[in-house]
Amino acid sequence: MTAADPAITAKIVAFLGEIGVPVEMTPLPDDTLLPAMTVRCGTLLVDPERLTYPGDLLHEAGHIAVTDPAVRDTLETVADDKSEELAAICWSYAAARAIGLDPGIVFHGDGYRGNGASLAMNFQMGMYLGVHLLIGYGLTSKAAYPAMDRWLR
């Protein structure tokens, strides 16, 4: 594994700041759920020295973005919920497209239990897994996706 491209990381962090997902660059212990990142008080904490896959930032930010706004600021970990996972996957694809990133940056080979490439192919073919959840949250419409009306639930 190699270190994350700082230009891609900066582009993602700037986008997240613009849409209201707070990101803090800080050293983290080695035992986070995803390597080099975790969530604390609704903020995405990232260890820039250990970050390998900047696309993972979009996925974790997707979890924050689709969380019920009444509890978003208290979020300490992403839920182990299949619906929320689908929504975060779908959200992260839309985010990658919005900022001009190749979806392969989000759906890399070491992510999604080895299914990153097949997820990228599904989205590229217009098979938008989880879009019904984003529609239900009022974030997009079937006709507009992957364009988003708003980024936070």
C-alpha cells in the first residue's frame, strides 16, 4: 500500500467542508474501524500520516451525511446497519462524481470486502444501489441522481 495522494485528499476535505461535514486531521490510534479514520461528535477524524485510500473519506462522510440530523452531532461511530451502509455507498458515488473523481477512488480493490470494482461497475451501468434511501431522505430524486439536491439529511 502507498500513501494517499495529498491532492485528492485535499479536494475531498475541501468538498466535505463546503457541504457541512466537519473533518479534522489528527493522529489516531492504530485500532480504528477503517484505517486512519473514525467519527467523533459527528466529525470525521483522519490521520493523514496513515491514510492510504482517500476515497474512504467520502464513504465515512456518507455515513455522517445520512445520519438523522437530530443525532448527527453526537455520532461516535457509524451504525452497523445495512440500509445506512447502502445509503453511504450511494452517497459516496454521488460525491465522487460531484467533485470530478474517478469512482474507482471510492470503490478501490481493498474496500467493500473486495467488492469495490463490482460496485463501481454497477454504478457506472446506472444500477444505483441505495438511491431509494437517498430519495427517501430528500437528498435527490430518481431523475436527478447522481446529482444531489442537498448533501445532508
